[in-house]
Amino acid sequence: MENADQNKSDVIFILLGFSDYPDLQIPLFLIFLVIYIVTVVGNLGMIVIIRINPKLHTPMYFFLSHLSFLDFCYSTTITPKLLQILVVEDRSVSFALCITQYSFASICVDTETFLLALMAYDRFVAICNPLLYSVVMSQKRCVLLMTGVYTWGLISSSIFRYSLLILSFSGRSIINNFLCEYSAILSASVSDKYVTEIILLILANFNTFFTLIIVLTSYFFIFVTVMKMNSASGRYKAFSTCASHLTAVTIFFGTILFLYCVPSIKSSWLLVRISTVFYTVVIPMLNPLIYSLRNKDVKATIKKLMEMPGRFHSR
């Protein structure tokens, strides 16, 4: 174990990123920079809009503000390093920094996975039990649920991180991607990976499929309840309140399941990198756009904020 700890201080990972496409480095840098700026402005703006508009002080938007916070943190953990390796020749990263990046990214992903399930449950209560909604989703209970989601995100990430730290590493290892992710770090280990792979199998499947079951079950009962409504306008209103979240969930879990199905062979690495870009860089940008474009209250608040400088100038 002592040798393993000594080795870790000397381990260097090389992030290849998109280095096999040298002509695309600058265009990709500009594209990802624009995406990152939109992500930061969109998610921080969503948090501000929810805070300043009293109409948005509801459980649904309380959870949405935390989703925006997680997306901001996740993008900030991944994208700056991606931008760096696109413009510098030195793509090396120490073991400590690699584990740190993975740890923060894992906290954000694990927490967001359960948060999306919690948001589905919130929609289930609102539509299927509207008379009990204010009791079931009280402010105190929402805070407790969010605390539980963050706590599990930290616990889950800590288990993943520990399963990597017990491994031994040596020398320089190549990561055929633009970020430090679990499977790449695992493949660089020179020790027995059996226990670590078991931990990955159990915990990753639990996080993904447990939350997916909650989402699917919630929307099954929502669909049944809505279809029993006699009013067409009532059905439309009920479905419209779920549309943004259902879109975000479909994109998020759809990408995860797609990545699960991609074989880890050399010919698929480009597909893996493209999928990872979408999962880590694009999705955090899409979420605030999805929720703002489909919500009248959010759009109205944005419009008021945009009109404020003009009103101030006219005075």
C-alpha cells in the first residue's frame, strides 16, 4: 500500500481530447467557449430569476434552481480543462488533479440523477394528489429532500473515489478522452481491479436504474391520471407542466443509457467522445433553455429584466 501511495504522486495522465483532429482544435475551442458562456449565463440567470420572482417560489422551481446550480458546477468542473487542452500542447494532468476533477464531476452527476427523480415525484404529487400537494411538498420537506439528495451524491461519489484510490498506478497513462472519467482511470491501474469493478457495477446501476424506476413510475401514474380527466384543456395544462422536465429527463437518461451501450473498442472512441461532450458540455446548457422557453412565468421575468435598462434610461 505504501508503494501504491508513492506511485500515485508520480502518476501522470495524458488527456488526448481531440488531438487526433489538429485542424479542428481552434474551431472546437470557439464552439465550446460559446457553449460554456451560454451555460454559465443561462444557469446563473435561471437561479436569479427564480429568486426575484415571487411566483416562482414553489417546490418545482426550488428544485429547478438546484438543477441549475448543479449544471453550472458540472460544466465548470469539465469545460475549462477541455478548453485548455484544445489550445496547449501539454495535456498532462497529475493523479491528484485527475481524481479531484472526477470527484467533483461525480458529485454533480450523482446528485443531479436523484434530483431529476425527485422532480418527477414532485410532478406526480402535483397532478395525482393536488389537494395534498402543499402538505406533501411543504417547504420544510423540500429542504429535507434536497439535503438527502446532496448527501447521497456526496456518499456515492466518495465510494467511487475510494474504489479508485485503493488501486496502484505507475508511470504515464493515456486517457483517450478530454476528462478524467472512471473507466479511463480504472484502465490505467496496474493492480487487481475486481473489487473496484464490482463497486462500479453495483453502485452505478443502482444510481441509474433506481432513479429511472422512480421517474418512469411517476410518469406512468401521471399519464393515467391525466387521461382520466374529462377536460381537454385540463389534460393540456397537466401535460404542459411536465413537458420541460420530461424533455430534460429524456435527454439526460437517454444519453446515459446510450453511453452504456457503446462498446469500449478502439473504433468507437470517437463516438464515445462525442457522446461525452453532449453529456458533460451540451446538456448543462440545454436545461435552462428547455425550462425558460416553455415557461410563461420565466419568460415574463426575463422580459421584465430586459426592459428595466430601457425604463431606467427613459427616466
